[in-house]
Amino acid sequence: MKLHGLRVVLRGLGGLGLVFLSAGSLIAASGDERSLPRLDELPRFSARFSVEEAYAAIPHRRTVFRFERSAIDGPERAYLRLMFEVIDLAVVARVSAYQSFYYDGKDRDELLEGMLVLANFVESRITPPNGLESYHAQVVSALNAQKAFFTEWSREGAGFEHRESNRLAQHPLVRRSSQALRAAYGILMSLYGAREDPQNRNAFFDYHCALDFL
């Protein structure tokens, strides 16, 4: 499946294939959209997977939202187009970080830094349009909780007691992230679900569920 607006460049690091993710296309600069960052301004960071590979590693279905078939328009359209790109990058960051922290830790500092930069970018550089402030706050909450979870894991190292998949749900930061992502999905469904076709409703679900640990 084509990566919408993402350019993937491979490099090697100590025999480990890393993927550099950056945005390679621009959001159309209409009057309502100029306040948003362009896609090529999204943070660039290293990761172990492409977007498709990260979804497959979970494993989770990936459904791309088709804006050409959507009734969403104007600043809401521009904002959600950007945020769905952000969520795909965040899925890659989360899956890559878990693989690194769990197995070898060779690139965990670089991956953790990428998560920090992405979360800070969303919180400080992306301003939601009217009506989507609560959605934005929930996504920011989820990203910050995941960032804090991996920061704690990095600090505690091999003795981190929630590293096993069957212990993740017991960690309060994992639960906080999950609750925020469920709330974010619910907001989109409440606002737009009745107007969207089945594929786009599935996309609402898949973006947020794939980013969820649980």
C-alpha cells in the first residue's frame, strides 16, 4: 500500500535495518490551512519499520482514510489529514521502541528521542480547529503517556516489571494511553461517523487501535 505523504529511506546501523521517516508532500495551503504545519515539517526520526511493517508487526489491519470520499471539509479536513499522518508515525515509533527495549536496546535512545520530539511537536505546533480541541487533547495525552512509559522503562532497564505483553495492561501509563485513544476514536465517531462510509469508519478505528498498547 502506498505511504500517503511519507518517504522511507533505509540505512544500516550495526547490522540493524533502520527506517528514516519523514513527510514528503505538502498540505494544500488554503486560507484555512496555513496555520497548520506542512507534512514535510513533521519530525524526522529513525525507526525499525515502515508504516506497513509496523502495523503488520502488531499485527493490526491498516485502513487509510479516503478524504476524497469524505464529507469532512475545510480546516477539519486539513487537520485530520495531518493527524492521521502523525498517528501512523506514532505507531511506527511505539512498535519500534517496544522491539528495541524488549530485545536488544541498541537504538533505544534514538527511538525514545524520536517519541519525545513527535509528542512535543503535536502538542506545541499543531492547533486543532474549533470542535476538535477535545480530540487533540486526547491524542496528546496518549502520546505523552507512551513517551513516559518508555522513559520509565529506559530508566529501570532489564528489571522493568511491565516489559512482558501480559503485564502491559497493569501499568497506569499504558491504561491512560488506552483510555485517551478510545476517547479520541469516540469523538471522531460522534462527530463524523454517521456521514462516513464503512472504509472511513474502519480507518477511524484502525488508526487509534493500532496506536493503543492494549
